[in-house]
Amino acid sequence: MNNTSGSSAFNKDIFGNTFDWGVSTAAFQTEGAWADDGKGESIWDAFTSKKGKVHGGQHARISCDFYHRYKQDIDIVKSLNIPNFRFSIAWTRIIPNGSGQVNQAGIDFYNRVIDYCLEQGVQPWLTIYHWDLPQALEVQGGWTNRNIIDWFTRYVEVCAKYFGDRVKHWMVMNEPAVFTGAGYFLGLHAPGRTGLKNFLPAVHHVTLSIAAGAKRLREFLPDAMIGNTFSCSHIEPLTSKANDVAAALRADVLINRLFIEPLLGLGYPTDDLPVLRKIEKYFYPGDEDKLTFEFDFIGLQNYTREIVEYSFFTPYISAKLVEAKRRKVPLTEMGWEVYPEAMYHVIKKFNAYPQIKNIVITENGAAFEDEVKDNIVNDELRVAYLQANLKQVLRAKEEGAKVNGYFVWTLTDNFEWAEGYRPRFGLVHVDFENQQRLVKQSGYWYRDFLR
């Protein structure tokens, strides 16, 4: 059974022939081979080895074994008619200790992946940094150490040098708000640091590094399409009371505006979240100019909306999210509300920045409880989710929004950070006991949509 429900009239042609379609993955979540061929230790290797940090004590030492099975997975990408494959480079495969010698075995691996993509008629889209900082740099302060701007820029240079002759689309970093917020403020993700004293310098050095990395890419690859991806949620206040409305504005600053605005030359949004003024102590002369870059595209990654209420007891922002389960709305396995209109609203929000030339949805998808029955995964909820979100992308596009691409998260079920292997986002089911792949009905739906 290789077909799914869905109107044959709703297909990729409605979006125009210059719209980019793809699927997204990340190195740490899929590659495994955590210490093979000279790879160094990342902060996520270190974090997952600590007790109580990841659901069920799980780790990604093998994960989907993409390192050894990349041809099989790229063959699946091709078989599903997906023309673009977004994946990330693991910094510790390329430069094991983050700032020292280049590891040729790591370079060779990514060259094999890129070359095989191109052989199969699939375009590689590269994310340079998807959260897996070298542990050797974290020991020196990680993103709180200003030297990381130079370490990161050199890493970008190595990637451009070895892969830039064949890769046309580049994303400097993935979701800076998530890896700084969860990793340097809340401590829920690697490296597990907490508090403003870690968060604010990390934010500033990450933003400077995105701009510096993008400029270095432009210098080495003047014809490349250079972007950055941002997590974003549609934010609404719980009520129309002034306190809730103001709380939602502050949450919007942290979730949606904190990184994009300085990169666009607008500065940090300190007026709407005054605690951010403390970031000025980490400024050096000339930093305002160093923060900006003119991107060819912005990657938006949206999964849901958030409802916000005033909270006297929440430090710094006096706001808290109202959990979706408390609101008794349809949920994914992540506990996120199924709310397709969020996609429309975030596209319109970012499209309103005149400095943004082009928007690509670089991640969108859903984790549901998949069941393998008679060698079939009939994931109707995921198909419905993808269709509904795509209709919202089309709605924004038809209203004139500069949105010209859509990538599903993700190709295969994988290691979902602190959640471990429980949430399954893939178009392809993975049996982690034997590494068997099984295309889900959502994968076949996407194949037919893209035919």
C-alpha cells in the first residue's frame, strides 16, 4: 500500500516552479559513529552521558547510523521525489577539538555525502552549526567566551574551502534562540548552563558569530545562497487584559525577535524587554556594525503557537506559557498544539521586515505515536498536519509573502535531543534495534505531492 488520502489537485504545482522543496536532518540526531574516524567529543556527547539529562538515559552514539547508511537514506530521498536535502556538518568531525587541526576523515565523509547527493540528482543544503559544539571549546567557556567568534569563523572557512565548489545553499546556524535558551539559560539542553550570566554573553557571541560566519562565506563563495534558520512560534496573549498582552510581547521578543533584529541592523529589542539592556556589558566598540549581514534567505522553523499569560513569579520577563494540554487542544507527542494557522502568522510577521529578501520554511513537521502494522505505518495525523501547514504557506504566498520553499522535519525518526527516541518526526520509520527503514504513509503522500 503506497498511497495516502489527499486531493490530487493539491500538489506542488500550485506553489510555482521556482519553489524549493526538501527535507531536513541534523548531524548529531542521525549520524551515530560518535567516536569513529577521529571525531572529537561534542557538548551533546558529554551531556547525554550524564544521568537524568535525556529521556530514558538514551544517547545518540548509534542513532540512525547515517554515517554508515547515508547512501541508503539519500536513495530514499530520491525515491520520494524530494529534490533538496538539508543536513548539517558536525564541527567535531571536521575539527575534533574545535580550533586545532582539520580531520581529513571527516572532510572525506561529507564529500562522499555531497557527491552522492549530486549523483542522485539531489541538491545538498548545508547547515554549518546545528547545536553540537566541540566539548573542548565548551571547557574554555563555549559561547560565553568571545574567542568563539574566531573559532567559529575558522570552522566556517574550512567548510567553505572543502565543500563550497558543489554546495550552493548554506545556513550558518540552526535556531540560535533554542540552543542559547535551553542550553545557556534553562539548562535543559547541552551544555546545561543556567542564568543570565551565561545566557546574555552567549546570545551576543552567537549573533556576532552568525554575522562573521556569513561574511566569511560570502568572501569565499560570492555566488552562494547564504541564510540562517530561526525557530519561531505564533504568540497570543491568554486574555485581552493589559498584563497578558504585555507579557505576550515580552515572550515574543525572546522567542522570535532576539536574534533576527540585530542581524537585520535593528539592534537588540531592548525597549520591549528591558532586561536585555544588560547585554551591553558584553559589547566591544564597533559591535553594532559587526552584528549585521544581508542574507539571501531566512529559514523559518515553525511547529505551533504559544499562548502567554502574565506571571509575577517568572523572573526577568513576568510571563509564562500556558501549556497546550491545560487548554485541552489537539496535541502532538511533544505536547505542542496542532495549530496550522501559526505557520501563516509567522510568515506574515517575518515578511513584514523589509530587510528580508526571501523566506524558506526550513523545518515543519510533527511527532505522533506511530504504529507499524503489517509493515505499514498509516500516520494519517501527520499527513493531515503537513497538508494543513502547506495550505497556510500557500495562503501567505498568495497574499504576496516572499516565501519560496518548504522542508519537512524530518527524513527519518531520530534522536530528538532531551526527549530521546520517544517522539518520532520522520517520514521514514526507523527500528533502532536493527536499523530497518520503512517509509510511512506520510512519506508516500509527500512523494505523490512532489511528483
